[in-house]
Amino acid sequence: KKKRLLNKKQVKYLKNLMRAVVTEGTGTALASDSYTAYGKTGTAEFNSAKDSHAWFVGFAPYDDPEIAVVCVIEHGGHGGYTAPAVKEVMEEYFGYNNDVNENLKMKGADTLVVE
């Protein structure tokens, strides 16, 4: 039997917070009129001599998520820098990206590598 980690009210609250990241927070570069994305940016500080690692985790659409994306950019600065890369992936997945970025390459059945 699967155990629920969060109740439905908590899940809705968390999704609303993740939506706000895309609509008014550090992930606004991911906003789209074509689909509704949710996410969280982050910064992993590891020392004072180099830039921090930037990361993002997100999914779309709200009611029946089809795609979840995690992006980490080593020495990428703050998490907001990852949103454009995630948008490229989501646009490609949903078929809205007419200008396929040649740096996006599929590796395996469900892994996309940005070189």
C-alpha cells in the first residue's frame, strides 16, 4: 500500500507556490501561453571561490502532469538562469518549439542532454 506524504490541501498549496515561481518569481522565463508550467528555482552554494550551481525542477500541465524536468547548471549562478533551458525542453515536448535548439540532444528514452 502506498503511503501519502501530503494531503490534497497541502498538494494544492505547494502547486500554487510553484505556479507563482513561474508567474511572478525567479522562473518567469518559463511562462507560456501554450501550457501551464510549475516549478522551483534554486541555488546550491558550495564555496566562496566559484559561482554557485543553479537548478530548477518543474512540471506541466497542472491537472494531469505529462512532463517533469530537472535542470542543473554547474557554476551557473542563481536558479533563475535555468528557466530558459527548461522552457526549451517543455516547448520541444509539447511541440511548440519551431526553432529546435541544436544543443538539445536525446540520450536514452527519457533523458535530454543540453551540451
